Amino acid sequence: MLLLKLLSEPAHFKQAYEERWLVAVYKDSCLVEDGYPIEMFNSNTVKIAGTYYFVEECKFEGRLVILQTDHSTMAQKTLA
């Protein structure tokens, strides 16, 4: 399953950074960076793939792939 989240608050950027989400960057409604982890961020800028982007000028879309597993198999392994 693919989870998409618009990153707009400091907590969103922190989560994306810590969990190594892939982040797409849009500026003026155009995709300028497609899916790299955040290298660093602060209240004004986000560094992705060696480029700094201003938070106020861009939109950031976090992408996280969540692997779905068979819970019954997991339960059996846990009990073994």
C-alpha cells in the first residue's frame, strides 16, 4: 500500500526525515524532484538530493510504501 501525505508542519517533515520517506517537491504546480529522502530541514528550507527548497515556495509530498502481511502467519511465528 502506498501512503501519500502532504508535508506542511514541522512534525510532518520530522517524521518523513526519521522514517526515510521518499519526498516529491512541487514548485508552481510543476514536479521538480521526484522521490528522494530528506537530507536535512529547518523551519525555512528542506534539503533533498543536494538541493535546498524553501518551504513557503514549494509543496512537499511524502511517500511511504507499507507492506501488507498476512497477520495469521505473523501470529503463528510469534507463538512458535
